[in-house]
Amino acid sequence: MSSSKPIPPSINHSPLAHVGRIVAIASGKGGVGKSTTTVNLAHALTHAGNRVGILDADIYGPSIPRMLQLDTNLRPEMVDGQMIPPISYGIRAMSIGLVMGEQAAILRAPMITKALVQMLRLTRWGTAEEPLDYLLIDMPPGTGDINLSLAQNVKLDGAMIVTTPQEVSVMDARKALHAMRKLGVAILGVIENMSYFTDPAGTRHALFGTGGGKKLASEEGVNFLGEIAVDTALGIAADTGAIPEKQALLPYISIANLLKH
């Protein structure tokens, strides 16, 4: 673990109006399932009766609108200078994909930071009558500008680190974990995605190795939040913007229960 001191907040840590806990879903590597984890965790929390929002902080590769079956030509409504987030399956969502549609976001770092802060602070996530219980932030790969800008512009209640069992994934997830710590963000735990595949005969196959997520959690002294299997039902739900069947959601329900404590 790095001995570097956390970077103190330097811009704006004033609370978001009518928003409860703010949790980042992060990993240093793309393709490990951060967005899928974020959306399905949101479904699990909503199923338990919580009001949930998602901020899609992956400016270059926003996938939350597709996973929630939101029209990318929707263009959020503005009321009193605030964007009203569209709601899908009870989940409020804000993404650059709802602002720019299918266009590529060809933006330099200062514009990325500006877009992130606007989506974060100019969105009416909750109201006095209907406050948001959880705001989940789907982080982009890497440990660059967006991570730093986010930590400087809102007080995060914690971060969940997503990895696959594969060593190259664990290596990058460890960097993301260390980056969050340097930014003063508590690590809520590690989620191991794509842990195994179960064939029709009931035999488990470790497609990407075994134990990487659990080992990372143990070595870094954080909670291991569980394994999520490769499940075609989850892939189909993500592609079609549907809610996965409850059996496929069970691992996320377990993680949501841990998040509430």
C-alpha cells in the first residue's frame, strides 16, 4: 500500500441537495463490468425500496443509457437551471450520452471536467419530498482527471472496486484502489466479476482464473463483497435495457445488503 498522504479536497465538497450516500464503482481497467455492476446494483437497491440515481462518469464511453433503455435523443429537461434526470425502472440517470446522443465525445480534459461537474451538480437528483437514498457513480477506466475532479467536487461515501479474477485485471484494480485511497475515499470492498461459468451439466469453469478478487481484498485489508458469475441473462439484459431475472440479480442483492450496513 502506498504511504502517500490523501490529497485534500480543493474545490467544492458542499453536499448535493436531497442526496444520501454517494458511492463510486471503479476499476483501473475497461471491460471488467463496471457499468453492468452499477446498473444491476441500482436495480437491487431499487428492488429493496430505495430511491437510486446513476451518474455515468464514463464520458468517452457512456453505456448507462443503453443499459437502462433510455432514448439518447431525449435531452434532459431544464427547470430553474437544473437538469431533470430521466427515470427508468425507478432509477434516475444522467449521462453525457443523454446530452450528446450517439456522437463521440471528442473533448480535452478541461471540458471533460466541466461536463462531469455540470452533470453532478446541475442535476436535480432528489427533492425534499423524494430524496435520493443512493447516487452510484459509474467511473471510467484508469486513474486520471475524472477521478481527481470527482473527489474534489463531491464527498464520496466510498468506492467499490470491480475486477475479474485475471491477474492483469487485478493489477489495474489495485491501482484504482490505491488512487481512491490517495484521494481520501474509503474502500467499501472488492467485487469479483466474471468469476466462473456454470455449464448446463452444473460444472463450474474458471474462464479467467480463480481467486484474484478475494486475494486483492485480503492483501489490501478491505471487504470482499462477493463473486458474480458469467451469466448470459445479465448480458442480454444489458444489451436490451431490461431488468435481469431475479435469480441473476441475487449476487447484486447480496452486495446491496452489505452496502446498507
